[in-house]
Amino acid sequence: MPITKVTRNYRITIPAEIRKALGIKEGELLEVKLEDGKIIIERLKKERKTLKLGKKLTPEEIEKAIVEGMKECI
């Protein structure tokens, strides 16, 4: 069973074999819960909107993305 360490900034690294087995990608959001004294880490069920980097966006496109994102938060 893989072991990970808590760093001085209270961060942990998910071991590579676990990430690969679950297909966890960089930037993915995970939810951390406490259940019966155990730490449970799960994928966040809600999808987040993203913008393609490197693509030239008009101010209108940026505003539209912000408005759509705010609607999801409400």
C-alpha cells in the first residue's frame, strides 16, 4: 500500500499508481471529507467551466463565461 507524507504546508501527494489507476489529472478538483475518523478524497461531482488558454477571446466571450459560471454558483 502506498504511503504519502504531509509536508510543512500540510500538503500531500497522491501516489502515482493511485492517480494512474483512477485517471486523476492535474488541475482536477477533489473533495476531502472526514468519515468515522478516516480521510476520504473523492472527485468533485460538479463540473467546472474552463476557458481554453492561448485562444484569443473577445471581452464579450469572457463576460459570457463569467455570467454562466456565476449562474452555476447560485
